[in-house]
Amino acid sequence: MTMEPQRGVRLSGCFNSLFGAVMSLSVFTMCSSPPEELPLEPFCQRDWDDIKSDSLITVLAENSPASFFIYRGKNMGFEYELLNEFARDMQVRIKVLIVSDRDDLLRKLDSCKGDFVACNLTVTAERKQVVDFTDPHLETRQVLVQRNHDDSLLREISDLKGKKIHVWRNSVHYRNLVRLNAKHDLNLVIVATDGDLITGDLIRKVSEGEISYTVADENVALIHERFYNNLSVDLVLSENEQIAFAVRKGAYALRDTFNAWLADRANASTIGEVHRKYFERKGLSNKANDEFSSVVPEGSLTPFDDIVKAECEKVGWDWRLIAAVMYQESKFVDGKTSWAGAFGLFQFMPETAAQYGLTDSSSAAAQIHAGCRKLSSNYVEWRKEIPDSLQCMKFTLAAFNSGKGHIDDARALCTVYDLDKNQWDNHAEKMLLNLSKPEYYRDKVVKNGYCGGVETWKFPIEVLHRYEEYRAAFPEKSTN
């Protein structure tokens, strides 16, 4: 059940908050001059009870190994995996919204588009004025990222004199450089970058020689150093700093629930294993920078991207939606066969596969051709009955998973129980779940008997969530 957020108003302006007059340096967003007028902007309130009611946590993340990335279709990232373990223990689902411009983080958090900000955020007094932080899950330091040429390697802070350093304008790195510049009279040239360039992008530019220096948190720098073998991250620029998740002001129950989970000794081994995976093992760096990683420019989502794109162009579908279906069914593993006999990239049952000329030895190209044809033709048929395109897509995906017969039964039960048979959300999906109960599957309108229902109920939810993540992590390139 979706909870209607409680609405109010919040002053918006140079800093998108009530606190613009308090700080000379902004926390998440910055303006070149103070606004003449502060318009009213709606904000919402959403806390742990709302999350439990929806059974969904939404995480605002960036596309990076420390935050969130996609490897061969699988969701990964240090902070994502921590929150995924938390969500699993709390028995709620987790959804990721990749924020391409970090300057938008506060707006999205305040408008309830996310519940946690998971972008390797340093806890600062300024930020505490506009967000609440969970207890820290990591301690780190700021380090200089440079190419490791011995003849020009900077080893002391005094060596920074006159250097040009690129950092995000609204980061703690920027403010620390301003402080160091004044304290040591370094005459630094600080190039302030916009929020659409994340730290990982700047590190890559250093490695490729496009820029000379940037600053990163040590945990982030070490991940990248293991892949870019021409980098040095040894020059420390700050004292220890704490990294935590940000939540909305007033989301006290969410904050406290997470803090209790983080402090529970029963979770210590799980949390420690996630930390070791990302910061002590080289294999993770290899995955984050693999050709099938969303972190890599021009990276691939699947081993079959070109085929999927070509087939989707024929039927007018977004290739990333087909990829989401494939991952849900087979994790992109060709040759996989289920206990029930379903096989291949789309897990076709033998009878369905035969309709498309497929066998368990058919090529990936033939399977993808058949999968695209089946999904698109089924959607066209459903659209004759379901006027809303999103609801139609949910019926299409559910039927793809369970077969049309059980979905027809769920719709038939809707007519018995005074529900809308053309509405998936809270109507047909509800009857689908009831098909596991005798009083429902024995009803005379039911033609296909018992259906467990839970897997099929999850299928549209998880595919469409994954599709949103794929769209953000693998954006279409502009042709202009």
C-alpha cells in the first residue's frame, strides 16, 4: 500500500533550504549570488512506518563502486550492499535511484524521492543543519590523487604550491582545499566542477592525463588505485572524517532503526564482510572497471548488448527493459535450465520455445529474437483490453512469468470481488496472490487452479525497478 505523503512547505533558494542565510558555503548546492526572493517549495514527511507500509526503501546513489554500480546486470556497490543487507533483515524491498547530478540530492531527498542518500557523504556540521545522519559506517581521510611519476610526485602539502586541482564545488574536498590554501599560502588554482562529474570521473581523468590532480576520500581512492596502476594516493590532506548515510530531517524512526541494526553485534560479521569485499580485495576493483560495469564509460550491460539493441529496434522497445527481463530470468547465463525444465536466457518452457522454433541448443541471438517477439506481441494483445500503458506492461510481465492462464484467473476473480480487472496494482495482483488459497482457486471462475503467485507478483515489480536502474546507469547517448 502506498502512503500519501504529508505535505508542507519549505523555503527554497540558493541552497534549496531554510538555511541559506546561515552558511557562506552551501552543503549540497551553491549559488553565485543570494536570491532576491525565496519561493515556496513543497516538501514531504516519510518515516519508518511509511517505509514498512510500502515495504520499500528507496536509495539515492551515484554510479560508483563506493556507492552503487551495475556489473553484468547485478546491483553492487559498498553502500548499496550495506543497505541491501539492512533491507533484507527488515523484510522490505530496496530500490535505487541513481542521481546523475549530485547537486540535486537534497531536493530529491526532501521531496521523498529517496529515503537514504548513499553517496559516500562526509558528516559535517553544515550538512547536519539540513539533513540527519545515521551513525557512521566508515572512517576515512582526504587524499590527493595524482599520477605516480617519481620526478614530479607531490609528497608534502607544501608541494601543492601553485598547482591546479579539480574538485566538485559542493564537496568537503573543495572546502578543505580553500582552508589549506589560506593556511599554507599555496596559491592554489581550484577548479570547481559541477555535480554531474563524480569523484570516479575525476580520478579517471587524472589517470588518463586530462587533468593533473583531484582529491578523493581515501576509501574511494584505494578502490580506483587498484585498477589504475599509474596513480598515487599517498598524500593525506585531512584528519580522519566520518562517512554516513543522510536521511530527511524528522525521519527519526528510520535513522534509529538503521542505527540499531548497525550497532547489533549479530550483524558485525556481515558488515565486516561487505567492507572487506570492497576495500581489501582486488577482485571488486576489477569488476567495477570491467567492460560490463556501469562505472566504465561505454561499458556494456549484457554480453549481448548489440543483439538486444538490434532486436528491440525492430519491435520499438527499450533494450534496457528487455535486459531487465533477461536478468530476472537467467542472470544473462545462456544454457541455464530450471528444475521445471525452463531454459535459456528467457527461461522459456519447452512448449513455448517450440512455438518460436527454439531448442535448448538455440543461439543467444535466436533466443533474444524470440523473447522480444513474445513480449512485444503479448503487450499488443493486452493493450486491446488494458487502456493504461503502465498497467498493460505489468500484465504483460506477469503473464510472461506465470503464463496467461493464471493472470486470466486473477482477472476473473476481480469481477467476483468487485475489483477492476484492468488494473494490476491493488486489484488483479491481489487476486493473483489469493490463488494460493482454496476458497479462491476453487471458485468456479478459475480455470487453471492453484498458483503460488508470489514469484509472479514480484516479477513486474523487480523487472521495472531494475529497468529504472539500468536506464540511469546506462543512459542512451545523445545523437546531437
